[in-house]
Amino acid sequence: QVQLVESGGGLVKPGGSLRLSCLPSGNIIDIHTWAWYRQAPGKQREMVAVSPDVRTDITDITNSVKGRFTISRDNAKNMVYLQMDSLRPEDTAVYYCYAKSVYRDYWGQGTQVTVSS
């Protein structure tokens, strides 16, 4: 069983930055994909960044945050990060860490990010 715990959310002014962290616990050896999703009030959950194959450094970022958000992994620490720069009010959402193994999907509880002046 794998549990994911996000941290790093909070209130930030437009143009500011935040770094979200995802700390997994349990046996993550079978996880091959890491991603960050977000869900704004009244909207569907959407993927914002993905590391689709842990064997590579390939990442993909959704167009609405491309150039502003970066997903990264620290394999030595078993951490996954989402660096968010130039934040906008429309980035306000609950952000979720996601992991996929050959057996199932895993979700964290989410961390709130609010971008407001």
C-alpha cells in the first residue's frame, strides 16, 4: 500500500511562487508514473504535470501552465515536486499528487493553493 502526502500549499499573491512536495510512503517500487492534478471549485480535476516514466526524465506540462510549472523527482529522497512560478488567480485549486503502478492508482489528500492579492 502506498500513501501520498502533499505539502507546500498556501496563500500567495499573483506573480508569486510555491513549491509543492509529495512524500510517498510504502512500497513504491512498482510505481512508474507520477503526476500532479488540480481541481478548482466547480471544475473537473485536471492533470497539470506528469512524469510518465520513472526510468526517464521526460515530463509533460499542460498548456495552461507551460513555462510556469515544473515537475521534478528526487529519487534519493523519494520526493516529487511541483514548482509553480508566476502564479495567477486562475491557478487557485486543490492540488493532488498522483502515482500509478502496474496494479492501481494512488492519490494524495490534496493541498490548497490560493492565488490572491
